[in-house]
Amino acid sequence: MDEMTGLSLLLLAAGALGVAALSRRLGWPAPLLLVLAGMLASPLFPGRFTLEPEIVLLVFLPPLLYSAALDSSYLRLRDVKRPVALLSVGLVLFTMLVVGWVVHLLVPSLPLAAAFALGAIVAPPDAVAAVAVARRLGLPRRIVTILVGESLFNDATALTAYRVALGAATGAAFDLLDGSWQFLLSAAGGTLVGVALAVAFGWALERMRDSLAENTAMLLIPFAAYLAAELVHASGVISVVIVGLYLGNRMHRMGFGTRLVAAGVWKVLDFFLESIVFALIGLQLPAVLPQGYGPWRLAGYAAAVFAATVLARFVWVFAFSYLRRDRPPVRHAIVVAWAGMRGVVSLAAAFALVDTPIPDKDLVVFLTFTTVIGTLLIQGLTFPLLIRRLRVSNEREAYEDDLAEAAAKQQAIAAGMEALERIVAREGPPDEIYQDVLDQLKTKTERRALTAWERLGGGTAMDGAETPSALYRRLRQEMLAAEREVFVRLRDERRIDDEVLRRVMAELDFEEAILER
């Protein structure tokens, strides 16, 4: 790698992070702003940042999937397994067939198998976009869980269907039964590999007892899970997701240091990778423009594929929503149907066609790009407005969560106080110092319970004044700021070492983090 390539990569990362930071500051959706910025910057870097399928599937996809799975709820996913299966398997195959037939009718020169390959490429909504948008907009938990579950598992369906269709398009013998068998073997193999690795990784992590070593090992886990499954021709995506769900469900077995570090590590890694991924999508504009087609003809093809992709999702969602006994509200079905943003996995699969002998592959890449951009910009930009107009929110769930948290804390605190009383009874009457420590423990414990109940009132008392907990938090934060200034001044005066400063700063930071919580 020469100096110019290194400089270009540095500019890409710095520019993507700058745009993402600006979007967070302005409260705008980062994926959309990054894609637009990439498209605007693409003429400045012609051919410099070509999307390599292997890089996307081996470097970007495993950690992003793993992080999303780690942060998901296995129990909630189990509750919505039927809609998740219908979306991540049924909808992907349905979209592949619909888009494939539409494209074949529009472009008869494109073989049907190649058209189905395009359908499989654009079928799966993107995990990154779905999770980022759904959580930021405050959707009801069931909708978020369904969208997250769909985005975690649909890539496995789409990539397997894509490989089968591509094999048929390049001259390999194609048989529907054989293709179905390949799909089942891939899914079953990925599941078995994922379960085996999840148990092994969980056993190892729970015995390390070193937060730094555990989190470093967890950075390698998604790549190991993906590669292990792919080596036996199974689904690496399913393997990564299962490992992430299993370990996320057992994080309570690890040390508090591991959990604190992991939260920060994966937030930073997600932010970094997502910023680069969406910037890369926009930068592909010069590489996807096919030759030999008029602009209006290309626009017509792009609009038709985009419309087929979006309408297929609406038809499927509403068909299966209203064939059930417990029918969801119409507005919830509309939100799920419109949440179909595509992303980098679709583009990576399309760019993998470059070295294949199928005809019109440049058109397939172009239609994939326009579908990805269309869903990100059109659906992504209108998604917040749609949610506000439909008045879909999780406000009731947020109140119920606060109420459940307060009640649970009350029970947990009572158990802690009972444990303290048992210790006092076992160790005998306390002396003055012992009693002072007991009083501090009881006061701090009572304040935690009070904070949980006060949150239900929005942090204010009945007369609008600050609650005791809010007052305590504000005063203690001002004290912490003053204490930090003293420690920094003493370091600057060389009266304490930087090592001492870092240690006391960490203590103050942990306390402030608790206050913010």
C-alpha cells in the first residue's frame, strides 16, 4: 500500500466520522447523511474506493451483526419468532421472485436465473440501518424486536438464495429441490456451528476474570464464528448471530468491569464501522453507471425495481398480518412494511458479479445501487415523518419499564438490607465505626430506591421543585467538577503523578456515570 492509498483511506475514515459526528449533533439520521456525502464526494475519488465483496463480508458484516445480536434480547426474539421467520425467510424469497420476474419482463436479455439473483441481492433489509433508525425513533419494543430479528437472519437467507440463483445463471445445473436442500443445509450447519462455538466461547469468557482480556477476545469472536461456519460451507451469518445472542443473554455471568468496557468498546466500533460503510455506499456512484443504456431507460428500470421491492414487502406484511387471529394495529403494519432500507450487503453481493460470465451484470449492479440508495433516502427520510403522523411510540412502554424497574429495585434493595442485617446479627453488635458504615450503606441504598420511584414523576416533585435525588445529583456533579480541577492543578504543579491523576479521575468518572444513570 503506497502513501497515497494510505492517505485516501485516512481521509475516508476522517471524513465519514466527521459527517457522522455532525449528524449526531444536528439530530439527523447518520446513514442518510453519510450516503449523500459519499455521493457528493464520489467524483473526487473515481475508482479509489471500490467496494470489495470479501472486505464487506469478512471485515464489516461479522462485527456489526455480532454487536446487534449482543445487544438484542433472546427472550423477546423468541416471543416474535413467527413474524421474524416470515420476514427473514418468507419475505426474502417472495421479494426475490417478484423482483426477478419484473426484471426479466423489463430486460428479456437478462436470463431468469440472473434476474432472480438480482432479486435475492436486493431482498434483505440492512441490519445496520434497521437497528439505527428503529431505536432512535422510539418505536414500540415489539416492532423494534421484529425489525432487529429480521435484519439479523435475513442475510443468511438472501446470500444462500443468491448463490443458488447465481449457480444457475452461470451454467450450473439447477434443481429447485437441490436448491432448497442447499439452503436447509447451510442454515442447519450455521446453527450447529454457532451453538457449539457459543457454548465454548461462553465457557472460556466466564473463566477469564479479566475485563481487558475478555473484551479483546470478544473482538475476535464474530470473525471466528463467521469463518468457522463458512469453512464447512454453512451460514456464517447465522453462526455469528447465534453466538452474539447466546453471549448477550449471559453477560450477567461476567464481571462488572467486562460489561462496562464492552458497552464502550462496541459503541465505538459500531460508530466507526457504520460511518465508513454508509460513506462507501455513496462513493460507489461512478462505478455503477452502465454503458449502452439511455438515461430515461435506466431511470425507468430503477424505478420499477425499487417499486417492486417496496410493494412486495407491503403485500407480504399485510397478507400475513391479517391472516392471524391477533391482528396488529394497521399503523404498526405500515411501519414494519415501510422499514425496508437496504444496505452494504446488497452492494457487496452485486459487486461479486463482476468476475462472473452473466450478461448485463453492469445493469444488475446499477439496479442494486439505485434500490439501496432509493430505500435509504426515500424510506429513510420519510420514516420519522410517517411514525409521527401515525403516532406510533413507546411512551406507554417507557412508563411501564420505569414502574417495573422501581418495583424490582424495591425488592432487590429489601433483599440487600436483609443480607446486611444477617451479617450484623452474625458478627455481633457494631462499634461506632461499624455503625457509621452501616448508616452510609443504608442511606445510599434508600437513595437508589427513591431515585427509581422519582423517575416516574419526571424528576420533579409535585410542586415542580427538584426532587431530593435530582438535587443531590446536581450538587454532587458540581462538587465533582471542583474536585477534578484540584487534581489537575496538583498534577500540573507536579505534586501528583499522571498515574495518580488517571486513577482518581476514573473513580470520579464512575461516580458521575452512576449519577447520570
